[in-house]
Amino acid sequence: MLDNRLTNIFFLLLKSGLWKNAKSDSEIFPLTNQEWEDLYKISVNQTVECIVFDGIQKLDPSNQPPRGLFLNWAVRVEKHGQRNIIMNEAIAKLHSLFNENNGISSILLKGQGLAKCYDNPLRRICGDIDLFFEDKSSYTKAFGIINDIGLEINSMPGFSSEYKFKGFEVEHHQKMFDIHNPFRNGVLNRIRLNEVNNYTTLNIDNKEIRLPSALETIIQANSHILKHLLSYGIGIRQLCDSARIYFYYSNELKNNDLKELYSKLGVKKWIDLLHQLLVKYIGLDETFLPYPLNNRLNADWMMEDILVAGNFGFHNENFKEKESDLKGARANKKSRIWSSFMKYVRVTPSEAIWFPIMQYYSRLKK
């Protein structure tokens, strides 16, 4: 798949849309109408159609998609931008509900906090609203408030719960990082303790929404990618997040020994593979990595999996027909989890082993 002409064009346009100075190779254009339709489908499945559209706009008009598809694509991008604005309003209301009115401290994870790392934050397609609560008391009080306004709360694996607010899925988390090996908790706690005063912020409607520090942000984002690779898959949007974090917070991150931290967390070998993907396929300049690239590794197999699975594994053609009958439930759960385990136990054995154990344990705790 990685040698496919269409795949190469997809990554070319993705890089062009993601980075200001990236250029598109005009020699491979124009495309056929069917190629444009297929490219649109890939972009949607990976939830990066807004970024790819920015790359398309850098092309000569004669090399752009047919007018009908171009207009439909533009409308979709505009709607995603509008949804980002509406999500920001919902985040501000939740901030008032918890932080201002009740003195409950929360930290916004992922999502709109990562969108600020992009040249145009509205181009990052938004997903859920994720809030981290630093202590059990705040976590419990927050759900008391949600109960009081009549919203239904559902438990999730991984010490989290969810509900719908203003049309958005909201998740409350007791853990900031998706590192599952409990013997790494000491390292994670030290990171939190050292970074407590280094938090960053997102300004929405003149409200300062608290975000993790730069160091916490990159560890949280990368561990989140690994978590989903250990189950059903992840989309290229999340790889773009990682690349933009390294770029946006480069000055803040250069004073941290991330190589040592990744080693202590038991994920360095996998991170080295991730860095290969960020440079080769996402277009991150190698100078923005926290330590030199390991060119002896080949991570193409991981990108193959990401392209096949699509965003969070929901676009895997091998299971799409079955899952259409399951109304959103996952098909072939055990075999897919086992397949992921066998691939990733080689590069991050502690996380591959502890991920299913902690998922099961958190369900028992519920």
C-alpha cells in the first residue's frame, strides 16, 4: 500500500497542508476523477480532510479536483471549522460550570489543546472533550454537578467516564497518561509533580483554560497513540498531532531528556518507530525531534496498519461489513486485540502486556 501512487499523493498533499513551507510536486498531477474520489475517501477515513484540502489549495487550479468535488470538500471543511467553534463554546461552559462556579480544577487534554499547535486550529477535526481531574475528590464532585443537571453518565474502561454535553461526548479521566504498566506510576507521578507549575493555557471567550505542560502534552499524546494501536488502530490525525506538538513546543521540550523519560516508561523502542513515521510520512523536520532519528529501524509496517485501520480502526475494510450490522460495536474483538499484541509486544512488551490487564482491572473497579 505504501508504494501505491495514490498513497504517495495523499502524503504529499498532507505535508503540503500541514507545513507552511512544504511544496507539492506538480509532476505527478493531474489526477483522474476517480483518483480524486479515492483520495477524498482516504482523507476522510483518516480525519485529515481539512489539512489535505489546504494542500490542494496550493496546487495550480488546473491540477485541483473536479469542481463538484472541490466544492463539496470545501463545504465539509467549513462545517468542521464551525464545529470547532461550537466545541470551544461548550468547553468554556464546562469551565464555568466546574472551575468558576464550583472551584473544581480540571485540565483539558488532547482535542482543542492540541489544535493550538496547528497554523490554523480550525483545520484540526475535533473529537471528544477530555477533562483530567487531579484528585479523586474533584473527579467525584464534577460528576455530582453533571448529575444535578440531569445528564446520563456512562462508565468507561481505563478509570474514565463519559456523558454528552451540548452535542459533544465529554470524558472525565482520573489518569492523564495512557501508560498502563503500574510499575511506571512513580515516573509519571514525578513528571506531574515537576510540571505542576509549567502548565499551558488555551484562551476561549476570555477564559484561560488550563492545559498540560509541553512535556506532559507530548507524553500524553504519544501514549494515547500507542494505546489505540494496542487495540483497534489509530488515524493519521493523531500522528499529525504528535508532529505539531514537537514543532510548536520545540523550545520548551529541548530542555527535557525525553530519550531517558521514554526509556523509563518502557516505550522508547516504539517511540523510535513513531519518530520514523513523523519524519518520513508526516513531514516533521528531523531537527524538531528530541533526539536523533534511529535510521536503522523500519516503521513502514506500522504505517501500513494505520492506513488500513483508519481513524480509531473504524474504517478497516476487513471488518466494515460485519460492523455495519453491529451498530457501531467492534467485530472480531479478541482476534484483533491478539493480533495487535503480537505486533507490539516486540517493541513495547510492558505496555502490550499491561494494557489488557489494566483494561480488565478498571472494569472490575467500576
